[in-house]
Amino acid sequence: MEAETIRDYWRLRPHAPAIGTELCPAVEIEEGRAREFHFGRGRNMFRMFVIRHEGVLRGYLNLCPHFSLPLNHELDQFMVDGVIVCVQHFARFRPDDGTCIDGACDDSRLDAVPVYEDVDRLVRVGEAKPA
């Protein structure tokens, strides 16, 4: 049960998007790049980003586990030399699972937000349903 709670942590955040929420056409997220999405306003805004790494789309909360600040200063700027980087203190995270590999966030990871590409080639929040 604890692993499920950790996996779904993003759903507890204010303004978290509903399962199935459309984010963008999949072609808008190029290999090795990211796209940021916001839901709500103000201090409680839900911030997430989606990256394409080795052909796979992955979503994460835009929240550094070290200091609870957004990872980026500029829109869609998350990836440097093939890894996710926090511009606040230069922590580095593996793009395939969000695990910290260098910096002040040792033994932590980014909170995943499940995303998938649907049959219409749109990126949506949640997990793909079997066909």
C-alpha cells in the first residue's frame, strides 16, 4: 500500500489534473526535450513536465525534492546533457525514473506523474488502457 501512495502522490496536490486530461499532441515533445504544463493559479498551481527519453514519454512534478522549488527558470528547460537538472542547486536526475544521481538530493527522486500517448497521438495524464 505504501508504494501505491508514493506512486500517486501527485494526485494529492491542489489542482492536480484528472486522469485522462489532454496535455498536448505527442509530436510537440521531441526526443531529449521536455514540455511544462500548469493547472490552477498562484501558490497552489500544479506544475508538471513531460519528457521524451529514448522514445518513451515520462511525466514528473516540477518540484525539486531537495528544496520544494520548481526545477526550471525558463519554460520547458529541464534537460541538460541527457539528464534532468534543477537550476536552483544543480541537482541531476535520471530521466527514466527521476532518481537523483548528483547534487543535494541524494537518496531521493522526482515524483512521477503517469502519462501516455493515446490512439489519436495525444499525451494524456494517466496510464494507457489495454486495447
